[in-house]
Amino acid sequence: MLSCDICGETVTSEPDMKAHLLIVHMENEVICPFCKLSGVNYDEMCFHIETAHFEQNALGRNFERIKRIQYGTSDNRKDNTQQCRMEINSSIHSASASNSKVSAQSLLKDGTLKHKAFYSENLTKSRKFLKSKEKQCDLSKIKGSVYDTMYSPPECPFCGKIEDCTQDMETHVKIKHANLLDTPVEGMDRVQCCRDLELAHHLQQEEDRKRRSEESRQEREEFQKLQRQYGLDNSGGYKQQLLRSMEREVDSGRMHPSEFHRRRADMMESLAIGIDDGKTKTSGIIEALYRYYQNTATDVRHVWLSTAVDHFHSSFGDKGWGCGYRNFQMLLSSLLQNDAYDDCLKGMSVPCIPKIQSMIEDAWREGFDPQGASQLNNRLQGTKAWIGACEIYTLLTSLRVKCHIVDFHKSTGPLGTHPRLFEWVLNYYSSEREGGPKVACTSKPPVYLQHQGHSRTVVGIEERKNRTLCLLIFDPGCPSREMQKLLKQDMETSNLKQLRKFVGNLKHKQYQIVAVEGVLTAEEKIARRQASQVFTAEKIP
């Protein structure tokens, strides 16, 4: 039980006390129950009661406890006792106020000097009056209370409703305005909790929906980006790109309209017969390299060169995606000049890029590499799809050219280098390193070299006097005007810079090579076609 320090009213809990104080003492005028002091706030009134009426206030609380113990066995007597106590307290308050000769303001100012005498006098009179009142009063006839004499009917501070008594007002506030109090009524916290959970669930669903939508959008953008990167966005193939590129050249003034029509006619003829027009080809480089190493290159100890091979570079029609096709043209140009492959390549010429796409599709239809065909939707013609080592292997095998793939799947040297790749190429071109001539033109075809985003063709290897190795590489990204500098009689060493690649120049995470080994029989071709259902490669290391 809690007792109000101002009026002595008892309540059962702290929330009830807050409501009581709000209704009775905060919204209405605060009046001292002992001396009728008013015009001050709640905190000042508490200080006044504790300093000016301490013993009188303590007497009322003690009297309440005594009466509660004395009459606690009967409900009727308890009600009568409460009514009598309120009447007696009212009388005590009146007597105390009438006997006091000091104003409320002077008590607050001079309470330290006079409060003991004042308390003793009032306490004696209050006790005498209390005893006489207890003997004379009839508990069933005492009327009125401290609330009837001190306060007007309580008014709701929220809606203005007036109730007959404080208890009714407290009940009204707790029921009608529970959401405005610190503690909700029974069940209100459960309802609010359910609403909060529903709101939290709704917000979480909305956040998940937005996240899934954003992830889906990013996936579509990434997929479209990959499609564009690998030429699978249905934007046309070699023919469409070549025409658009030449039209831009005409619009910019870099190409005359007559040149446009002439090149367009040449392109249509090349596509019709399926043979490359040779406009990007440079021949005779291997022979020029042989002469250079024989006469100069004093810092080179040994050099091994492949058989004759033509260089092909990218054109307007395949710029940005045609390196794999151009490297196949280089490799095939070497095989066509090698008598050992006449049996399987008899009557062939270097095909144009759309023809190469058609030949790979034919190999897929024969049953080669079904997984690779599925990844490219079984279609290359009319697209700018990239090809790699697997497609080169598939095409060569379908032509009965014996080859295999070697996968250098991780670095074998410091700083991400691949010295084992250089050693493999050296062993491929030369079985005996010591005692041979300085320059060796071997019977070995060039090697197809693939890494992420690009491919090139290895046409030889140098062993320098400090025992370091250097690959000689044809890059389809190098234009003809640069490659033709190698054909000069007085070729300078600086011209070889575009061909030479040292160990420190090859630092991609992974490399794959396709090496030609000979010719397949019809039975071996069938066996390899069956084996290509699950592609395997030699791994180093």
C-alpha cells in the first residue's frame, strides 16, 4: 500500500499513485490539508508538509495503520473506520489550521527556528481532540470527507469528463486513456505487441522483396554483360560488325564511299566461298627470323622456330572477339604448308571466320564436346561468340588432326609466373638442347596459347646466354604494319619486342595450350569423339 504525502489517500500500486497525483493534485489546485496553503506546485507543497507539518502528517499515517490493524477483521467496520478516520483527520486539519498563528509563507521562511514549538503545541491539541472525537462520533453517521471540503469534483485531464469521485476518475483514465499512461491496462500490452510484430514482419517482407529485386536486377545486368562480352547478345556476327564499322569510317570521313562499296563486295565474295580474303595476313616472318638469328642476336645462345606460319590479325569484323579464330587461321596456315598433314587437310584453304564457325557447328553435330556446344547454345554463326582451347581441339580433331590440351592451372614460379610452361615449350620444340645449331627450324607446328580474355600463337623459343628462356609469340592484336617491319633486311632488335615474352611477362592465373602431334586414323577420331563427352586435359603441375 502507498500513501499520498499530500492528502493521505492510500492506493495499491505505483501506477495508481501516478494517476491519483495527476488527477487530484497536478490538474487541480494543490492545497495544504493542514493550513490551507495554496498557490504552490506539487514539489513545493511536499516540502512545506515535510517541514511545517511533519509530526501531524506522521500522526495521520500512524493513526491509519492503527485503525487498519484494529478494524481489519470486518468489512463493514473497515468501511466505517475509514469514514471516521477521514472525518477525524479533517477535524485535526481544521484545528491545526485555526490554532496556527503563523502564515504559510512565514513557516517556510522561519520553519527551522519555530517548527518544534509549533509541532508540540499542535500535536498535544490534536491528540486530545482525537480522543474526544473517537468517544463521541458515531461511525455510521459521520458524513463528508477531506475530499468534499478541499477539492472540487475531479475533471479528466485528457477529455474533460467530470466524475463524482477520485476513484471513478482513476478508473476512467486507466480505461479510456490507457495509451497515454506509462503502463497499459490488462491486455493492451499484448495487443500492442501483436501490432509491433505485424509491423516488423511487414517491414522485413518489404526489405526482403527489395533485396531480391535488386539481386535479380544485378544478375540480369551481369548476365547481359557476359553475353555482350562473349558475343551472345544477338547483336549480329562478323558480317554485321564489319558493315557497321565501315559505315562509321565513311561517316567520319576516314573512308571514301567507293572504298566502302569495294570492301563490301570483297566481303560478300569471301563469305560466299568461305575462304579468308587474306587482307589481314602477313607471310614470311619465320624465314625473316631465321636470317636475323643467323646474322645477329649475339645475346641468344639457341633458338628453335616452328614450321612456316602466316600471321593473321583482327579486322573491323572481328575486333574484340575474334582472337581465337585468328589463331586457328595461323595454326592451320602452318599445317597446310606441312606435307605431313596433306592426307587430312587435302584441298583446304584458310577459311574465313564465319566458315570456321560453321565448321565448329558441324563438329558439334558429329557429337564432339556436347557440353561446350550446350554452353554456346549450339550456335556460333551470326554471333560474336568467343572460342577457346576446347573449340580449337574439337575442330582440329574433327579434321583428324591429332592434338591434346595441356592445362597450366596454377602458377609454378615466384610472383605468379609459369616457368613450367616455358620448359614445356622448350621440350616440345627440342629434344636435344646441347650440340645443335644456334638456329633450328623444326618440323613442329606452332602452339595455340590461351589465357583469360585472349589467345595467341607460340612460334618459337629462345635460350639466351644467361640460360633464361623467351617465347616468340604471334599476337592477332598486332596489326600488319607492325608485323611487316620484321620482313626488312636490316631488321632492328627493337622490332622483336612485340614477339618476345619472358617469364615475367606471363602472369595470368591459368594458361592452356593446344599442341599438334600428328594425324589421326578414322578409328582414333571416333575414340576421341567418344572421349570428348567428358573433356579431360593434361594438368601441369
